[in-house]
Amino acid sequence: MRIKSILGLPFDVLKYEFVEKGFSVLDAKRVYPWIHPKLAQTFEEMSDVPKQVRERLPDFFSLGRPICKILQESSDVTSKALLEFEDGNCVETVFIPDEKRNTICVSSQVGCPIGCRFCNTGTQQFCRNLTSSEIMAQIIFWMERQKKLNAAPITNIVFMGMGEPLLNSQNLFAVLKILLNVKTYNFSRNKITVSTSGIVDNSIIELAKFGVKLAVSLHAPNDKKRSALMPINNKYKISDVLDAALNYYKASNTSHVTFEYLLLDGINDSDDDAFELSKLLRKFGAHARVNLIMFNSWNGSKFMGVSNEKANHFSKILLARGIRTIIRKSRGRDIFAACGQLKSEEK
Ligand code: SAH
Ligand code: SF4
């Protein structure tokens, strides 16, 4: 029989699995706090769980951690880990500390089926969705590392690693349930951001119920340019994406939606592009933020980034039109841990 990892099960699911295997609800209630937030690595250490139960649990369930194949630290202390799961598939996850925050960037899929032209992950063949336990395992990996180093805990989580989170929405939601649960990690919904390339089906409506922050990868001010960069735009057009983002903002009770805009030299960086973008976002008023992203290059990429001056100029046009705009700092470039650089073809 297959042994199932329970790292990524919300309590109600764990309870169900336990009862199905002949354990009691009380057993589930006793075991759960050991998994989250105590981060127990074995059933053996769960001292208030009856011994017979502790001995029988490993026949059905595991608390197994992925293998960390590579851990790299950048000159700006951003770290990147390549984690290997049971079937040999790997993903990358990134730790980004700064003065006030410890942010981790989490992957949701092995590879990505969306295939954005500027993204290194998009060039890798899509393999599969991660399970909720595999997503949670990345978060636990950094939590345990901070604990071991006696360092400050993780404060922010961004789903901006490999893959499109909304194409793996049920597993994403299971992880959000765990993180937001007051009895486990009690994360504030404002400290969690989900970034999407603009999958605006039912999943984004469901996501709004969690009230986490939403980031939308826009990257172009019109459909012609966006479709050339992001094939997903042939399915969900800019107007669909913006409507869904506005609905998200209203339904989720968040303060704003972030629009990510990757500046690519000669492609989407002209004054006219900035004017057009500001018009698109006008209806959001103060509830849109634009994060201008500097391009992180990778081997074989066909694009060029823009200079700091160009980015400042583009940002000024948006600011002058009342659009809150920042230029996002890029971290961990030297270890290829920055946005769009993650790849894990090891298999
Ligand atoms: N799949 C989701 C989340 C992961 S990508 C999404 O696309 O939103 C995280 C962010 O990195 C996205 O905004 C993405 O467009 C951006 N990105 C991709 N490739 C990049 C690159 N080469 N340089 C800078 N940012 C990039
Ligand atoms: Fe996938 Fe996001 Fe990369 Fe596009 S940018 S290929 S959606 S990971």
C-alpha cells in the first residue's frame, strides 16, 4: 500500500483519512498540532499520542521531507534550494530575507504549461502538479532551517516560484487553509501573495474567499503584445483578466491588486505603452499597484531588459497618472533565484 504524506492535509482532511484507516478523531486531534506548528519529523516523538497509535501510523502515513539536493546562497543572502520529491522530480524554492521581512517563494508545479516566452520555467517541459504536501514541504523546509539557525521566522510567503498556482488550485487552497489556520501558523492573509498569469476561471473566485493578496502578471498594455509574450492571453484576454481582478479586489476585501509588468527592451517599454497601461488600470483607482520588474536573463532567452533610467522614466509616466508604481528589486540573480529564472530539469 502507498504511504501517504500528510504534511499538506488541512485538519478536516486528515481527520477523514484517519477515520478511514481505523484511527479515531481524538487521534487526529492529538497528532495534528505535532505536524503544524510543531514540525515533528516522526510519529515517535508525539508524546501524548498513545503508543499503539504511534506505532501503527507509519504503516499508512508519512511526515517525510523532500531531499535538499542543492542549497545555494547568493551574495545578497538570498538562498535557493532544489528539493527532490519521492518520484525524483525536483522544484526550486527561494528564501529572501531583508531588514523587516523573511519572504519565501514557493513553487506549485514541476515545470509550467503556460509557456511565457520570457520565462525560464516556461521553457522547461511541464511535468505535473505538486501535491499539497509537496507545496507545504517547501514552506516547512525554510521554517525548519530558520529554527535550526536560531534565526527569525518566515514572515511572508509568495506563490511566485515555478508553475501556475491557479492551475493547481485545490492543492494551493489546502496549503492556504493550513497556513491561515489560527491553531497552526495563524498567518495573516496580508502576508501571503498568489501570483497568476491570468487564469480567470472559477479558481480565482474561490481564491478570493481566502482573502490573500493577488498579483497578476500583465506584462503588456494590449492583447496583441500580451499574446505575443504570453500564449495564455489567447484564452483569457486582458479585459477578462482585469474584470476578474476587479472582482477579486471587491470579493476578497484586500486593499489592492498588484499588476506585474516586466519591462522588455523595445517590446513593451515605450511611452505609449505606459500611457495605454495607465488607461487600462484607471478603473482600479488607488486599488491597483504596478510592480515594474527588471528582466532576469537566462541562457537562451531572446529578450533584453531595460536600463534603470528607462524603468524610472516608465514609472514616472504611471505615477503622474495616479497609478501607484514601484520598481521591484531583483534578488538572487547571481544564483538564478530571481523571478523567471527557476528551472529544475534534474530528474
Ligand atoms: N506563474 C505565475 C507565478 C510565477 S512567475 C505567474 O506567471 O504569475 C513569477 C513572476 O516572475 C511573474 O510575474 C513572471 O511573469 C515573472 N517572470 C517570469 N520570467 C521572468 C524573467 N525572466 N525576468 C523577470 N521576471 C520574470
Ligand atoms: Fe509559467 Fe509564470 Fe513562467 Fe509564465 S511566468 S511560464 S505562468 S511560471
